[in-house]
Amino acid sequence: MRLRIRMTALLCAVLLPFLNGCAPASQKSQIAPSWLALESVEKERAVRTPAPRENGTPYRVLMVAISFDATVSVADCYLRGLKQTGWILENPLEDGQAVQYDGLFDGCELGPYLEVCGEKIYDIAADGQQAVSQAVQAYVDAGEADIIVTLGTEAAQLGKLHARDRVPVLAFPLADAVGSGIVKGEQYSGIPNVWAYTDPERYQRQLVLYHDLIPFKKLGLIYYDEGLGGRTGYREAAAQIGIELVERRIDPPPVSDGVDDETALASYWAGLEAACDELLEQEGIDAFMLTTQLIQPQQRAQAFIQRFHEAGVPVFIQTGEPLVEAGGLIMQESLVDEEVGQLVADVTVRVLCGEQPGDIMQPYTCTPYIVVNQQAARALNIQLPFELLISCEKIY
């Protein structure tokens, strides 16, 4: 832990000259990483000896994800965390060969302490929202789930809905746990059976970095769900650094339930492209924030981002390294899969050992993770500072 903090402090020291001037001193203190919160979480961790339920049978973990592609990395890190602490013996994602969640745990020797309901991670994108909803409800009604672990905002909303107050729910990774209605507060959930990963200053830090890189004046943002877009954090940051945030809301994308939704998807893209045209042609934005899950399917990301490049507008990425590879200029992510996966594995064990999710602190600030696209920068005639480049995890 001390090593991680020292490394993070060094990174911040490298970026400090780069970040100077992006906000008044009185405001910088409000958006600095919460090292005390990070230390507090670490101190609360303790080794808990693996054990089955009182009747000698394994605890039953019901896992739900928004999609395989969006969550497989953090799911792998979560299972690694459980394996490292001895609660499971095998992690089926560890070899990197899995291509879907269905049947993931078939033939997997997890050991005597935990079993996964249905021997799979229920996948909303692959299985359909209705089918996953019915499965979760059936497990809860039958009393066959001891804890529900959800990956992604929509999965968390679904899990919380069906668990009500009967089953503990853990939710991660999330764009905005409070804004999406999963929890009531950042520090503690305010809901006895729910815990969610939070980082209250995540988007403020991100937008400050982006603005210091390019001093834009009018930032465009499109969303279909306020909780997914992280709008609260961006609004606060925009007010702090003195820029205009121009927003457009569109209808949500179709939910795949095994029916032909090509017409609905075409309608979604028509609305999305119309919103882009408004921002570029009518509002005259000089930067755009691409929020999580806006591009569906993600194969269309490159063409979407190119619309902005043709107008000379840089595209900043909220989260998702593939979007940087597709042409986004930069992603500063405060959500490191390894750290969050280990954190939630620890929280899982604490809950199974008797703690109430609502009594466990939620905030955690991860080590900054920065990815840039040098090709996009050249296309936009942007010179990326050397101080930024040496702090990047990856450069495209």
C-alpha cells in the first residue's frame, strides 16, 4: 500500500506543473485525490479466514454484468482477489481464453467456500435484460443467493431492484453511483443492503486535466441516462474552471432481448447524429466529452469520433481505452481494474463474514491511469506536453 501511494504521489508530482493554473487554489483542494479516504479503506482491510456457511455449504454468489466486453477485465481482477485470499481455488478468466460469460464456471473447481449461481455471470447484453431480470428474481425468491455482485450501472440497478432489502448487493464499476440512484450517498450507501464503489471527485479531476491540456471554452456532452453520463461531476468541474457545458439528451439505445432491434438501433443513431450536428453546427463547441456506453455498438466508435475530427474538435474519453484507440484524444481514468477488483473482493468477504454493506465505507481513489492517442493529436495539430506523455500507461 505504501508503495502504491508513493508511486501515485510521484505521478502527481510529475503532473503538478502541467496542472497548475487550471483552477483557483481554493478550488484545487476540492478536487485533489482523497488520500485519507484511500488510507482509511486500506486500514479497514483485514485477513478473514475462508469458511463455508454455518451449515457447511458454500456461500452462493450471484453475478450480473452489463456485458462481457465492458467488464471482463475488472471481473478477472475481482476473481483474482478472491483467489488470492483463499476464498476460491480457481479463476476461469485468468488464462484470458474466455470469450463469453455463459458457462464460465462449468467444470471450474472453486473450492468449499463459494459457488457461483448458474455457473455463469449473467450478461445483460448477451442474455437480454428480461431474461437476466427473471433469473435474478428467481434466485432471490428461492433464497438461493447469499450476495449479488453486479458489474456496471445497469446491472447494479437491476440487482438492487430485485434484491430489495433481502440480499446484499455490491456494485462496481460505476460512472455515478449516486446520480444513477444505486446509493444515496458517496461515503456510505444509506441503504443497509447495498454497497457501491464511489470516487466523488473522479470527473472533476478528469475534466481539470483535459482543460489544462487544451483550454477549451465550450464542452459538448450527449447522454441518455444522467447516472451513466456522470453529469453532476462535470457540471461542478465546469463551474470551477469557468467553461460552458452544452448538453443534449437523446433517447436510450434499444435493449437486446433476442428480438430484431435494427430499426430501434437505427433510430438511436439518428438521434445521436442529430445531437452531434446541433453541438457542432449550432452551438459551436470546441471540445466533446464522449461518455460511457454512448457508442453502441463500439465498432462504430471510429466513424463517430471522426465526425468531430473533421470539425477540428478534440474528443475526450470518459472511460474505455478502446475509445482512445478509435481516435479519442485522451482518457484519464481513476478506475484501475486491479485495485477496484481487489477492493470489491475484500468487501465481498467482509459482507459474507457478517458486516452490513451499508456500514462499509465506499470511496476509493485509484492510481491515475492515462492513455493518449498521438495520431489524433497530430490530426488536430495538438502538441501533447512531454510531462503528460511520460506519465501515460499507453500511447497510440
